[in-house]
Amino acid sequence: MKGINTMKVTRMMMGMAAVVAGLLFSSLAHAGDAPITPSVVPGRWSADKAWQWYNQQPWPCGFNYVPANAVSYTEMWMDYNFNPELIDKELAVAEGVGFNCLRVILPFVVWEKEPEAFKKRLSAFLDICHKRRIKVMLGLFDDCAFGPIKDPVFGKQPDMVLGWYSNAWTPSPVHSMVRDASTWPRLEKYVTDLLTTFGKDQRVWVWDLYNEPGNGGLGKVTVPLVAKVFEWARQVNPVQPLTVGLWCSTGYAVAEMNSDIITFHNYKVPDQLRRDIMGKKNSKRPMICTEWMHRKDGSTVEGCLPVLRENKVGSMNWGLVNGKTQTHLNWGHRPGQPDPKVWQHDLFRPDYTPYDPKEIELFKAAIRENSEQR
């Protein structure tokens, strides 16, 4: 047949599917307790493609990153606080361990106010990571809120409150937008702009579209937005894999059915981590644990790192250098309570000395041994 453009046909079919899905999920956003039937958005990678991507790289071993001078991801990316020199210094510490990847969340409120300036900062950040040989998993949305801030605003962020675990943590986007589907065209522009700008950028490793959907008290109201974000991202079709972490029942099916690679959070003891991994192997896709390490509850480097490594599951613990988020404290810690005897998260003190030198040696050994096996 003369003149048929298969790429145009494919895009047209994806567009029609997106319209149908859009109508469905837009209505569900206002449907309260209406049941949600998850479906696969066209464009998901095959399992073979996902494994080909995964096997072309070293075993992923890294961390979640917030610089020590920031109370939240919003403050990290604000012009008044964005500090390339500090970031480079901290990532040099990570490079010294051998870490090869990190995960960082981006703030919608900063992008919307000054998109071009924000993208310049993001590019500068990616340059630093590339210099330090660290691949970057970019997170677009996050429902978490550990303090009173549910609708963050652009501008100077609140000060750290000593003794309060992540008192000024900010979700992205604001919770009121998650609840109001009429505002989602603004979110679509955000997703489309970032994936169009960086969707073929070799400095970007993975797109983690939504961190812990439903957290911060939102519950299942978030699920329709999770589905929409997959839809928007597939329309751009970046070269990097897309994922949403499996962390609780909220949005689990949507995330599992649409992620190119399986990412998940597990702060449990080694045996529970191992069972979790075994249960997720039914996906037949590569896996990365994008959050772990809760020393007091048994999620330790000594116990959990070998489980991840032996199962070829990527490792990204929470925290690098302890700072203004105070994530060495326990979840829910408040001023006046005694500091915990054992840190919950983070690997290094503010002066860049290890919290526990044995942990750093375990990371170094695991990374080195995997490198030698390739």
C-alpha cells in the first residue's frame, strides 16, 4: 500500500487509546469509591527489552539523594539553595565508595514558576553526576509529607526544626492538585516538558514517575493520576525505562502492569526482603529496590545488601550525607524526644566521615566483586 507511515499509524493508535484512558480516569478522579480497573498503556517495554537494558550495565548500587543543605527536594532545586559545589563534594564521597546510581525527586512547583531556569539547574546536576560516574533516576511526583506541608509553594522554604524528622518535606505536586483533575493539564505540561527535554539524554538512567502514590494521607485518590502520568510519559516515548515503585496496595496494579522495570521499597528484615523479592519475580522483569535501610528494625547493610546482590536486584538505600532532613531520626520523631541510639538512614556524617565504617567497606566489597564478575 503506497504511502503508509507505520510510525504515524502507531502514534495514532496510541493517541486513541490515550483518549479513552483519559476519559476513564478523569471520571474516576471524581468518583470517590468507584472501582478502578487498571490497564496497560500502549508502549510498555517487553520483558526481553527490559532485561537487555539491565544486563548492559553493572549491578546498580546507589542511594536516594538530598543534599545536606536542603530541608526538602523543593529547597534543593530553588535558586537560593541550589549549590553545585556542595553537590559535587558530596557526590565525590559517593564516587569514592563506588556507588554508580542515585535517585532524586523533582519539584513541580519550581518547574512551573521558572521552567527554563529549573531545567538549567537540572542539567548542571546531571553534569556533576556524569562527572562522578553516577547514573540518575529522576522522580517526577511524590505524595510523601512528614510535616504540615501538603501544598508547598514556590519561594523560601521553612527552616529545619531540630529533632523533627523531615519537618519541611514537600510533596510534588501539591496534594490539592492531586485531588482536582481539572488542574492536571498543568501536570501534563510538566511531564511532557521534562521527558521531551531529557528523554534522550544519556545522563538520565530511569524515570520514576511517582514516588509512593497515596502516601501523606491521600490514599487511593492518587491512583487515577498515576495512570495518567504513565499515559503522558508513553506519548513522549523516552529512551529510558519508566517505572513506579511498588510500596503498598495503593496503585500497585497500575504500577506493576505499566512499569518497564520493577522498582519497590522494602524496609524490612532480610528474610522479609527475600520473600518480597521472590514474590515479585513473577513479573519476569529486572528489579531495583529503590528504598531500603532502617537499621533499628533490622534493615541493615550487613543483612540486606547480600540479599539484594545474590538476587541481582539493584540497591538504592535511603540517604547519603546526613543534613537538614534529619533522616537519622526515626519516622515520626519530634522535638524533645531523645535521639535514637541507632541512626535510621544515611551513611555519612556532615563532616563526611562514615556513620559506620564497616557499612562502607561492605558496599565497596559488593560493588567491587560484581565489577570483577562482569
